Amino acid sequence: MRSVEVFAQGIVDVANAVMEKAIRVISVERGHDPRDYTLVAFGGAGALHACDLATALEIPRVLVPCLPGVLSALGILRADVTKDLSRTVRLQVLNALRARPKLDREFTKLEREGLRQMRDEDFPENAVRIDRSLDMRYSGQSYELAVPFARDYIAAFHRAHEKRYGYADRSRTCDVVNVRARFTGRTPKPALPKLPPGGADSRRAITSAGRVSFAGRLHACATYDRAKLRAGNRISGPAIVTEYSATTLIPPGWTGRVDVYGNILLEPRR
């Protein structure tokens, strides 16, 4: 292989290693097993790296949504209006039931202000969903975990602590540091168009073919126009899928399937 290709592969490997580390921070280090999830690849270049990252993290599948390069803009169009309010209480709790009246009073203050703000956004009170949560810690700790304000929130905190850090000390006193309330008002959602069915054959979407280097080896590789793909189409890697706002890379050993909304689901070939 030419030195320029080796150099380019090194750049890709470094970029993948940095992204893999970032994913581990928000998954493994928070008690979540990546093997239980699907990796969503968005942005103009997200789907260029997604399959390599999924392989490194043993994530079983990758989802490349329709319009990946402008997914954030689409999300804004479909997002509900939310407001988050919090209040510091610094309350030591020995019994979940006994501390509940004081916490309820603090939530009432938050909710009065939150509902006022939502009315300013033209949402009536009966159209607003309110989710309560607590920032909790063991007494003496300097960091908190967020847990829902459920019937037995102390037990919920112990479970959350064990999941995040691998242990829980149910004999220790707990502190509620902050009470939080999220106010959500639903908004009208623009519809997502559906693709016409096209069967498994995707050859009509091929625009060119050539040879591409993957991990130091050249492979025959077709390029597809995503706008020409139809629901049910299947693509065997290696392949490149191009569109106006993004590029998707399907490495050797991976296959893609297009769903009715134009999303591409990528999985290792079995």
C-alpha cells in the first residue's frame, strides 16, 4: 500500500479511538453495557465511522437515520417545549416517607413557577406534563446522582448508585441536594414521509463502482445514491452511500437494510 494510504488509515484509526473513548465515558463508565444498545450515527461524517466504532464496542447494530446531516434541525422541528427548574434543599433523609412532605412543599414552589412560565408559552396547565426528580448522594459525598421522585426514592438511589459505581451502602444516610422538575408541553409534529416499497434489490441506486482500501486491503466497492433507495432495499458491504448532507460507509462484513422511513439499519453479516 502507498504511504499516503497508510497515513490516511492512521488518521482514521486515531479519530476512531478518540470517539470510542468518548462513547465509553457515557456508557460503560455510567454502568451501561453498549451491547444492549443501537449506535445512532448522524452528522455529515458520523456514518463514516459508525461501523468501526460498533465493532470496537461490540454494539450489535448501527442506525443511520434519514437526513443524518440535518438531524438536529429535524429534531428541533419535532421537539416538545421543555423547561427545567431546580431548587437546592440540602436535606438529610433517613426515611423516605417522613421527608416527603417537605419535598412536596419544595416541588409545589417549583411547579407554581414552572406552570407560570409554560402559560407564557401558551400551554394551559392541563396540557403540561411534569416530571419530578431528586439529586441525591450519600452523606459526605461531593457528587450526586439524579433519581426519579418515586414512592421509595431512597431505594431508587441505592439502585442507581450500585449501577453507576458497582456498590451501594444501604446502611448509610442519604442527602437530597436538589429537587428538580421538568415541564413538557407537546407541540405539533411534522410528518415523516414514507418510502415506496422496492424489494431487496438495490442495484438501481448504484451510481459507480471502484476499489476502496479497508484496513490495508483493496476491495471492490459500489457507491449508492441514497435518494434512489427504496423501502426493503438491502446493501452488502463494502459499499458507500452518498447523499446531499452525509456519507455512509458500509465496511466488508456488514449489510444495510432500508426501512419504510428511509433509515438504514446496519448489522454485521451473520
